[in-house]
Amino acid sequence: MPSSRQGQQIARKACDGCRDRKIKCTWADGNGSAPRCDGCVTAEIFCTFQSVRKRRGRPQRDLQRFRQSAEVPDSLLDPHVQPLALVTALVAIEHLCPLPVFQTIAEDFIEHLYPIAPLIHVPSFSSQVQERLYLTDPKFLRLCLSLCAITIASLPRKANIYRFGYYSSTKDMVNRACQLVFASRVATSPDWAESPSFNDLICSLSLGMASHYAQCPSRGWALINESIHCCRSLGLYHKDGYKDLNPVEIEIGKRAFWMLYIVQIHDRMSHRELYTLLGESPTSTDWDFLLPLSISDDELSSGSRSSPNTAPTPVITGFVTLVKVFFCLRGLLTAHVSNPFIQPNPRIQQGQFLSPVSLLSAFSDLSSVLDDIPPELNILEFQRQPDQQTRESNHFNIMKSNIYITKLYLQCWILDRYLSILPPAVSPQSPTSTRSEAQRLRSYRQDITCQALQVLKFCSQTTLESHGESMVIKIREIATSLLEQEQEHSGPQTPSDGYSDDLGSRKDDDEAASANKYVMASFLHILAALDYAHRQAVDTL
């Protein structure tokens, strides 16, 4: 059948009006330049030929909805639209306490805390405080706030002076100091975690210790691990990390490293599940280089690497001696923590990692580590009257108590671990070896008892309080260890023991028992006084 459209072209396009009415969409001029087609002009309607056409076919709602959700609103593409600025307040010393109180706290830190926490260069710190550098330098401000926190938490006897009637407890004041340091970091050093400085290391370490002393252990461990991160980022485990530092920064970095080391040892001695991780493998740490120099801060300022032979013993010698005491346990605790996933059963974990040979070797090292100490640190040296003491003599007294009580504390811990891996004290199969072993343990215990008598006779309440909560823990652990050893390892007497003709041995045992009772009574008296002082200062709720 022939087509009816012969000679006519089929319109490929049409406006909506013509398409709906099914008529041909044409223009009188034939070029489609007019605004409306002939059909729309005749019908007097709007022509859509040259405008947006209505959508035909299936609407495809799902695709349209997806495209709309993927589209970014034009308002978000506006280059003038920016996020709101973070509101930060300028932190000042007065946000923690009045300036006169701060001056008192700073002086007390140098007087009582510096010997055990030598994290500052005293001449520089004192001059910067006098110049009020904390008003213009945010880093120095954070250092001052951190040192205030550790001083407040360590000296409960002066809590009423520090709190000046505003804070209800020492814990509240330490919390406030931590908050101010965090606020200052956000305002002035928001990227400190990516590029930590010596200031960040010292602040985190000081705040971590203060939090522990103020009965905030969770925050304390978080801050200690934060300082370990800083120490590792700064490369303070190797000699290369110190090559671009001046002599003062080198020694401050070493002291901070050893303070972290001491905290990590305490963690591994007190907890089966560790709170801190090692920043570097002990086998790759440059231990010899990291030992601090026994020179005063004044000589350190001049760039000297050694003290003259005629110079008095510097105060930092006490801290160096304490480091040597803890260094005796390096190999012991390295074996304990180097592979923490082996033998997870807590009942056999200690015996698995700590052999009798290594325990006795560490005990022997602790017994001889104080043989060559300076006279100023000898517990038997003559002590000045309180009204005749200088700042240096007071510093040495503080370090004496710390060094000797720490040594006894570590020896008690080793002896306790040693006894835990021995067979039962009474063994009918081998009475001779049992008696010999018991006699050797009794000798060790008597040695610790005699030294404890000397230390307790020397230490004053004020001296012990300078060490904060850590001294309370050490004395309590020593007393507990000695008491448990007396109860658990005395054992029933054999006939030969009960009817021995060695009257001298009986007399020695009676004297030792009397000395032990005196030591326990002294421990209880000191612990009661220290606990009372700390409970009055710290809100434990």
C-alpha cells in the first residue's frame, strides 16, 4: 500500500501542545525561528518547542532520587562558607591560684621535689619565673602548671596553703591544673601530639605522677603513656636523638627518660596486666650514654661535662644513685616483659620468667650498689639539726630516704618472688637442704631488718612526705613482705631445732625477733601518719 506521506517529511520534533493534540508542529517561515509554532499561535497557548520539555517515558524515580542525594547543595560549594571558629580562652596562672600562692608552690618544688624529679634546670627556671615568662610563653606556662600539680599532690601537709580556701581537696586542684594544661595545648599547640617537644614530655610526665598521687590512676596511666610516646618520638632512647641538643636539654632528656623507666619498673612490679608499654626494646637502648651526669645545674649552664675534684657533691648525685639502684633490675624485668604472651596463667607467670639464679643475682647487685656512694648520701653520716640545714643538705636527706627505702623495697620484692618459686619449707625427704635454705633466707631477712632500722631512725615525717604516695606504697610493701615472710616461712620446728644446745643461736633469734617487732611498730607508726596526711589532702571519693 502506498504511503500517504509521499513527498512530506515527518517532523522529528514537536512542542508539547502539538504532540498532545497529535497535529503537525510547523512554522509559517519554515525555519522555526519564531517564538511559537503555527498550531500554538492559532490555539493561543504557550509553545514549549524552544523551552524545557516535559519528561516522557518511565519516570525512573529511583535513579532520580539517587542523583539528588549525590548532588552537593550549592550552599556548601560557596567558598565564603567556613566552619565556626573554635572558642579558646587564654590560660593564665591565676586560673589555678593567685600569684603569691604560685610563688610558694614553685619554691616548694625546688626545695622538696627537685631532688627526686629533676625535670628542670633550676637557674633557668628561677630566672624565668622572676621575669614572669609565663605571661607570654604558653610552653613555660604549661610547665609551671604541671610542676604546680606534682608539688600540690606530693606535699599534703601544705594543702591548706595551696588550696587557699577555694578548692575542697587536693584532687580538685590537680584536676584543675590538668584541665588548664589541656586547654593551653588546644589553644596554642593543637598539633603537639604529632610533633611533641621536651615541654610536652615533662608536662605529661609531671601531670601523670600528680594524678597518681591525687588518686586518679586512670588519667595517670594515660598521661604516663602519653609521655612515653613523646620520649619515643623525640628519640631519647638512643644517642642520635641528642645530637642537636644543648647540654642542658641533653641532661633534662636523660632525667626524664629515667623517671619513665622507674615508673615502668613500678608498673611491672605491681601489676600482672601492665598499664605501660616499652617505648623501645631494652636490648637496643643505649644504657651507658643515658646515665645522667653527676654535675650541678650551675656547671651544666657553662657547658661543663664534669665537676672539679674540689667541688662539693652536686644534688643530682642522689638521683643518679637512685637510677643505679633501679638499674639492678633491668635484666630481671626485661625477661619478665619481653614476651608478655607466653604463659598467660598468672599462677605460673612469675615462676616462668624469674629464675632463682637471676633473682639472687639482682639481690646481690642491690646489696652492693651503695658501697661507693658519696658521704652526703650515707645513711650513717652525722645529720645536722633542722635549724642548721641548708637547701643542699635538705635535698640530700630527701634522697637518702628515697634511695635506701627503695633499695629495701626492691630487695623485699625479689625475696618474695624467690620464696614463691621455692618448694615447701618443710621437706622430710631433704631436711638438710631445707634447713640450709631457711638459714640463708633468714640471713637475708635479718640484713633487711637491720637496714630498715637504720633508715626509719633517720627519716623524718617531712622528708617522707616529699616523695608523695610512692613512699607510702613502698613502706607498706616492705612491712607486708616482712610480715608474710615471718608467718609463712617460720614453719614448725623439728626436734633437733626445738632442743638445740646452741644457746647463742637462740639468743640471736630472740634479738632478731625483738628487732622485727620494733621495725613493724615503726612501720605502722609511719604509715599511720602518712596515710592520715594524705587522706586529709586528697578527696578519695
